[in-house]
Amino acid sequence: KTGMLYSDNLIHVLRERLSRQRYVLVVDPVMVSTSGKKLLQPNAIRAMKSLLPLATLVTPNVDEAFILSGQRVDSLLSLEAAARRIFDFYGCAVLAKGGHLKGNVATDLFYDGNEMVKLEAEYIQGVSTHGTGCTYSACITAHLARGKGLLGSIQRAKRNITDAIKHSFHFSSWTALNHFPG
């Protein structure tokens, strides 16, 4: 699993290493913060795109899906179009995370080139979701390491991340994910 890969040099070294042998690779692109700020240098974004053909799964949020696909994302329908384009461009399965879309349901879309699967959970109001993307992709990776299939791993991880948000720790003015809810 990758997380934030800030520089193009780092990504190129990783790509060169990973291209020597086939791995189950989950790429969390970590390109744009929740507030919309770009986190990668422009050259690193190009390098990230060159890493994706080696990935088993890429897990972009709405803003990252736009960067990777060129498809503006403002609805579930446009998120689906972005997921299809990402698959077509890079050849890896896509979990397009729709948590930043408005609504009462947190909907993610999984596309593997064959089927589009909608994963829905209650959208939990009033909780900081900082770090949920990293936790979600790490959880998918953990389920894959335990021998679960790709879609099954994503479905389990969706339940896990929803529980982590639902049972967040609340401290005076902030919240933190509960990575081990009972």
C-alpha cells in the first residue's frame, strides 16, 4: 500500500522497484487534502500517473478522481464516469470514494473493468474524517493480506471505516477515528 508520495523522484524509485516483480499493490494517491489543497508537486502528479498501471487498486477521493481522469466530479454519475476513465487510462481497478459528495449516504464506487459496484453507508455528520482515506486503503490492504478477494476486502473495509467514524473519540473541540471500535 502506498500513501503520500510527495516527490517525483520517490515515485520513480518506487515504480522502478515495483516493476521488477508483480505485487498486490493498493495505491492511495493522496494528492489533494480534504480542504482541496494540492499535496503533491506537479511533477509528482505525472509520476503518480505512471505508477498506476502497476497497481491492483487505486483509491482516489473526488478531487483525486478529477486529477486522474480529467472528469469533473460533482455527482455520483460523474464519479462513475471518472472511475471508468481511470480504469481505461491506467488498467487498474478503481475505488472512487464519494464521501465528499453531498447527501445522507456515503457512496463509493468500485470498478474493475467488468462491473460497477456501489458501496453505501450512512453519512455521519459532525465528525472529522481526517485520515479516513489512509485508514480505508490500509484496511483494504489488510483484508487482501488475509487472503480475501478484492471486492470482499473493499466491502469489509467499508464497514470497518464506517464503524471507525461512527465510534470516533470526541474531545472538547475535535474528534479522532476509533480504529478499534468494539
